[in-house]
Amino acid sequence: MQHKNDKGTIRAWAMFDWANSAYNLVITSTIYPAYYTIITTTKEHGDKVKFFGIEFINTALSNYSLAAAYLVMAILLPVLSSIADFRGNKKSFMKFFTWMGGIACAGLYFFKLDTLELGVICSAVAAMGYIGGILFNNSYLPEIASPDQQDKVSAQGFAYGYIGSVLLQIICFVFVLKPELFGITDGSFPARLSFLLVGVWWIAFAQIPFNKLPAGSQNRGKITSGVIKNGFQELGKVWQQVKGMKLLKRFLFAFFFYAVGVQTIMIVAANFGEKILHLGTAKLIATILVIQLVAILGAYLMSVLARLIGNFYVLILVVLIWIGVCVSAYFISNETQFYVLAAVVGLVMGGIQSISRSTYSKLLPQNTPDTASFFSFYDVTEKIAIVIGLFSFGYIEEFTGNMRNSALSLAVFFIIGLVILISITRIRPEDDL
């Protein structure tokens, strides 16, 4: 059994964020969305595309496909975490999802307009790989860090993720901006090469945590339908425990609503910049790079603020800023405004994720053996929030014909989350977070 707060183990754990955050930046946030929007917008059909013969608005199709991926994972996660708890092999699941996601990213190398279906499916499978890996990595947090260190360790993970993803993004940026330096004449090649590099980066750097993190004790029992059914029973048991813990229950409700907004904005930001302001791939990449760098500062800043005023008050402050982001996105009209808004998003993006993860971890019953089940519950909550966010964003765009309306609608989710967070501070006079 490994001791908590071991620096080597924590660094290795943080390297998993380094490895898979390249997917989050290049595929979710920058090159892929810009590339997708550009190649699926044509003079002949405008922003309409056909996916297996069914017509969609291009960005709505992208949102629907990711919503489907998140929904599948929300259903699978309880089963997988149950099997991981039963077999004591969550690291094996981390490996499986890493290889699945990395290979799917590499498959995007073959994505062009005439292989639209392949591109959309690969992006959805890559998302599933990312989601699965994150669940099992998150569940290590209470095992490797004591409660008083979890804010700091969680922030370290996000910081490693931002640094690693920015490094790869800069490499990809060179190919996209200066293809002539490498004799590249195919306009689609730099983007497609970037997708291949993400897959290689993801798989390669993930070997560091795979070699260092504890594997857990193996239970060689046979996986039966009872074990699979147990996944949902475990979620039920976790919910029964949560119901008796007023703080944790209220926090999860608040987290659900503001996660709808946070995760959706992070996923659709590049599509928004390209479609509404026509920024182009180079400017989008530069903008998102700045966001990532500011987010490193944001994650640590929120960690310091949490020590000074408490986690819940930090979350209230950050959610207020997110509401301002949604309203501003509706009125945004030029590049400068987009850059300012992007900087604000960067500041609160890393902070809200890091503090949310550590707040949940610290609210859990201490020394609980089934952290994977508790974090499965957390992840299912977040994934259902993303499904609702992406689907509503895509549907409102299709229904109204304007993506700005979709952005404004997200403010509603943040406001509900804010009200719940404020109610937590009222029922909890002491500040032990």
C-alpha cells in the first residue's frame, strides 16, 4: 500500500492529465472544431451536411454526436466502475480507454469532407476514451492525497494538463501556420497531422502514470451479470449515502447545473468563434493557447482563494463570472471582444474544474474503499450535464438559426447552480472547507 502525498506518485498521476489534455485542447477546443466547421461549410450547401443521408446544421451535428458519446459513457461508467472495484483493476480500464481514445484521434488523420461519417464517429469514440480515462484517474485522488492536500494536488493535475497540451498545440501550430517550411502543399494535411500527433502523444505520455500508479488488489473472480448489475446498485448505494449528507447532496445539484454551462462552453467555443466571427484556424489556435496559459494561473489562483475564503465562496464568485460570459457571448461583435472574453474564460475554466473536483473529494466519507463508485457518480452527473448542454445548444441553434441564442440560454443553468451554491452557505455556518 502506497503512502499518501508521495511526490513521485502525485507527479505521475498529474502526467495523465498531461497526456490526455492534448485531446481536450487540439480535438475539443481548437484545430478539430475549426477544421470541421471549415470543411463542412460549402458554397453549394452552406452549413448543411448529410450524415448517413440525414441533413443537419454542421455544428449541431457535431454537438449531437458528442452528446451521444457522453450519454453512452454515462450509461457505461457505473458498470465499468463496479467491475473495477470488484477486480481491483481500474488502471487496466485507464489503459483501455487511453488506447481507444488515442487510436480514434489517429483515425481522424483520414477525415475529409467525403469521409464525414468516419470523422464524426472517430471524434465521438475519442471523446469516449477521454471520458473513461478521466473517471479512473480522478478516483485515484483520495488514494494518493490527504484531504488537506487535495486542492493543491487537483490543481497540479490541471496545471500539468494545460502545460502538456499547450506544448503539443505549439508544435501543431507550426504545421498549421507554416506548412511551406515542411514542403506541405495539401491544405488539409497540417490539421490531419495534428490529430495523428495527439493520438501518439496521448498514448506515449500515459505510460508514465501506468508505470507508477498502484494497480490495486486483483480479485480474479468471474465477471457475472450480478457484478454488472452491481454497478447500478452501487450508484444507488452512493445516492442513498449522498441523500444523508446535506452538503454533498446540495453540492452535487449545484455542480450538475453549472457543469451544463461550463462543459458546453468549453466544447463549443471554437465553433462559436469560427461560425460567428469567422476568425480562422490560426487566430482560434492562438486564442485558445492564451486561454490554456491563463487557465494554469486560474487553477492555482482558485486554490489559494479557496484557502482564504472557502471552496463554496470561490465557486459562487466563479459561477457569477460564467453568467457574465454567457450574456457577453450573445452581444459579442468583433475580434477584440472575443479575445477579452476568451481571457476571462481561461481564468475561470481551470479554477472551477479543479475546485469542483477537490471539493467533491473532500466532502466524501474519509477512508471509503470504493472511491471509484463515488467518482463514477460524480462523472455520471457531469456527463449527463454535458449531454443536456450539448443537445440544448445544438437544438436551440437549429430551432432559432442563431448560435448566439444557444450561448445565452446557458446562463439559465449557471443561475440555477448559483442559487443552490448560495443556499449551501446559508445552511452551513461553519467553514470547514
